[in-house]
Amino acid sequence: MDIRRLTDRLGGLAYGGDYSPEQWDAEVWKQDDELMRRARINLATVGVFSWALMEPEEGRYDFDWLDAHLDRLHTAGVAVDLATPTASPPPWFTLAHPDALPVRPDATRLTHGSRDTYCLASPAYRRAARRIAAALAERYGDHPALALWHVHNEYATRCHCDHTAAAFRVWLRARHGSLDALNEAWGTAFWSQRYTAWEQVLPPRASQWHRNPGQALDFSRFWSDETLAAYREQRDAIRAHSDRPVTTNLMLPGYQNLDLWAFGREVDVVSVNHYPSAPGVDAAAHAAFDADRARSFAGGAPWLLMEQGTNTVYADGRVLAKDPGDVLRHSLAHIARGSEGALFFQWRQSRAGAEQWHSAMVPHAGPDSRTFREVTAVGEAVARLGELAGSAVRTEVAVLHDSDAWWALTVDGLPSSELDYFAALRRAHRALWDAGRTVDFAHPGHDLGHYRLVIAPALFLLSDVNAHNLRRYVAAGGTLLVQHFSGMVDERLHSRLGGYPAAPLREALGIRVEEYRPLRQGEELTLSDGSTATSWTESLRTEGAEAVAAYTDGMLDGSPALTRHAFGSGHGWYLSTRLDDTGYAALVGRLLSEAGAVPELPGLPPGVEAVTRHAPDGRSWHVLINHGADLVPLPQAGHDLLTDGPVHRLPPGGCAVLRAH
């Protein structure tokens, strides 16, 4: 297990962050050495945005400055996560290779002056990225400070240039085999789009109106594969000279440019960045959401929180400050869910440049500040949690997460602008988090047999193979909730004929959807159980299922809205509308109860987050975070690793890590 190699090297969990000594002078470096010792820093990410210093002109490398800093960090007892700097090409590169600059869908070619100014499909860029990755690995592959390799930074940027078009056509030939197959897959008989030569096929650039949905979906798949190929090239160049584990820091935002399941299979250690999108308890729920996703992409194995903002919450166009204690609470939320540490962007807040207002462990105010005092306290706390290294999280509940289904819900021409995949994922996870359950995310093609409850909140696209897999899950005893507008199209985005969803899933659910009926903006309907329907409705009929709740208004008066079907040894539920928050929480609570999915630490009130990590030798630990405003007595006393003493109650905002009996 490569993550265990890292924690063994560190002697416990990782604590630290991005370090950019090139922004400072020798006097500040001396301060950094002392402050890192004080904060218990044991891992620093170095070199992320240093390409212009490492390679001041094409083919000429200058690593003397980097030698000095790696040696200095090693002497100070700080291990290094060494990055390849390829997320930010230097000015000389873009001047020499202007065709490597990214192009927007509207054909605008971007210019140098920010980060991510490259096209991943550009041959010149790929060659330069491989060269510098190999040069770094050859020089530092066995450096005593080196603990981890960090390829690139936040892969995300798309491009629609001619290099991309050429690579897209190669990918399409491999996927479809022939133009006839491509035309069939994309439905080009509509709107006279039939292709008669490969040179006619382009990326989905700006067009007069709706772009071809099959083309858009395939482009998303292609770009993810192209990005993964670029990552593999750098990874393999590194592995030729070094045996240290290799990762890249994955972003988990509200857009989906990568198949994160695929990346999880290729990295030695899954690492992610997390920046909450709202303050307070919403930030805590967001941290749990991203942490559960990261662990799931790692296949349940321990992973690493590579970046978080020390004092940063992005919300409504503002950079908000975190509440006192949030540094510990957010860090523990990730550690509870399997992270082998807590890292930040960045160590010292920049005094100039595009991110000078991004918070850091050492703020502009310096170490005599609330932020650094919290950072130091959290460093002490993380240092006490070393025995959790290598332990894992077990869950009984899963939410289905499929890149294809997400991409499919971003194409043009859908019947409602409120069909938001990310929002549906967040909502399902939040309802389970509020109910005190830890959640896995799973692909609809995974073996789901060990979950008592599976929720499919937005499974618009569903292949026949995966539909059969969900049918088997229900038949074998599982409880499955499928939500509206699911199973409507196959993997080519072709609509299901004869009724929705896909036939194997219809059989498990015991229903047949005949018509989708989005509601007007702001329109609400009342269901027979008193709950409120919003945004969307469907006309369906039961084919073996029982109606749990029905519509009571309009043309759907009396028609089923929520159904339950006993199928094999399990139950398939279908929700044909979007319930309001209260109704949805009640439904999720009922499903958890009927499926027998109980909390790992019963007896805690709402607002107390509780997650258990389990070691292979049978030991376990309960991580507790009180998000409420009241003092909470614990159902059982325990030894708290954070205080090295017994704990019987949690104050508001309080945390504990208990050795389980």
C-alpha cells in the first residue's frame, strides 16, 4: 500500500502544505525552519509553480536552488512531496510554441499571463512535460528528503484547438471503428450532420444553437482519457528513476472534466483538494462529501488531503474567513473519512501575485496571529493521531456516481435547466450526513452487494450492463432508491424506447414511466403523504410496485409519485419528483430504517458527526465533531487521543478521537 509507505516514512499522519521558498529570501527561510518545527510540519509540497526557475530556457535546467531547499528541509526533518511544474508553463515556452496555448470553444486562443495556459493535446507541451518530469526524477529520485511525487496540479483545463481535433479523431476511430458507427452513435441523420470523412469531425466548438449531444459526451470522455494519458507519461518518466509513490491532486468541484474513477486506478495514492463553498455547518457537510468521494475513488483505501484553505471559504463571490476551530474540525473531518493527514495551500501567504489573498498557514500578519496559533494547535493534534495510519472506513450506504451520467446531463437540449448532477449528488449525501451515516460513492457497475442501501440520485445515462447490475443488487436483497429522470438513455445518449427507465431497471422497480413533465418555475405540488413536490414530475404506472405517495393536483391527480417494489429478496424504490428538503430527509430516514443501516455509534443527537476508522488488527477509533450549539454527553466514555485523557462530553464545536472498546 503506497500510502502506508508515506506514513511509515513520516512516522505518522502527514501535516504541512505547499511551500514556495522561491518567493522569499534567506531571512524568511530561517523563520520558516523554526515555525515549521513549532507547527509540527512533516511534509512540504515543493515546486508546483516553479517551471520558469527550473528550466529558464528550453533544455537548460537550473536545479541548484532546489538542491539547497530540499537539503534544508531534510535537515529540518521535513519530508518533500516534489511536484512537476507543468501546470504553469514559463513565458519562453508559449512564445516558442504559440500553437500550444489553449483555445476556447468560440475559437479564442488564450494568451500567457495566468496558470494552465497550455493544451494537453499539444505535442510540444507533452514533450516538454515529459522532459522536465524525467529531469527532476533523474536528479531527485533517491533524494533522502523525497517521500512522494506530485505530478502537475489540478488537471482540469480543456482545449478545442486543432491539436485537440486531431487527437479527438484518433480517439474516435479507436472507440467507434468506422464513420458509419460514429454517425449511428451520434444520430447524425438529424439536422443533416452525417460525416463522410474523418477530417470533417471536430470538437464541440461554439455553434449557432444546440450542439450534437453524442459529440459532446464523447468529447468529455476523450478529454478525460487524454488527460490521463498525459498524467501517465509523466508518471512513467518518474518511475524510470524513482521508486517513491506518485500522485496528482484531483479537484472535486461542481464540474466534471475527468473520470475520477479512472484516475483513482492509476495513481499510487489518491490525493484531492478541498475548498468549501459555504461557511459553517454547510462547510462541514461539504468536507464530508468530498472526503467520502476521495475515499471511494481510492477503492476504500486510505488517501491524502493534499490541499485545503487555512482560512478560506469561497461563497457568493466572496472569500470568507473560517470560524475559530474550523481548521481542526475540517482537518479531522477528512482524517475521519480516511485521509492520512491534512495539508494546506499554502505554508506562507504570498505578498504578491494572483493568489496573494488566498489564505495560508502563516498569514500576512505572521506567526503572532489567530490563524497560525490554530495551525500550531492542529499540528499538535495531528501528531497525536499516528496510530490511525493505515486504518479504513466501512459503510453500509452508497450513492451512485458515474462520470458518463454527469457528462450526459450537461449536453444541450435537455427538458429542464434544473437537472443538475452535482447538486443531486450533494443533496443525497447531505441527507445521509444529516442522518448520521458515513457514505461511500459507487459506480453503477461496481459490486454493490455489501451495501444495505444504494441511492441513485441522477442516473440519466445507464448502460444495459449497469442496469442489469442494479437489478441483481435488488434481487439479492438490496434496497435501491432511483430518482427521477434516470435510465432515460443508453451509453450513446440514445433514448430508451417503450418507456423509461432501462428495461432491467424497470423490472426491479416495478414501474414504467410514460411521460416526463417538468414543473413551471416555482411551482409546487402536494403529495398524498403531505410532502411537497418541486421542479419535476413524471407520469408513470405501476407494474408490480405499490404506490407509497401519489400526486394530488392537476392531470397527475391520483398517479403514483413514490413507489416501492418487492423484487427478489430486496426492494426497489422510485421517486418521480424532487421532494422538498423536509420530505426528502423523511424519505431517506425511512429507507435507512427499513434497510437496517444503523449508525456505527448510536445514541448521538443530530449535529454530532461520528465516523469510525477500523484497523486490520481489529482496533478502531471514533472521530467525533460536535457541530451543534449544545454540550453533548457521550453514550460511552472513552480515551481521547487529542487530549490523551478520558472524555465524557463534547462542548459546542468540540472534537474527540476515541479509542473504541
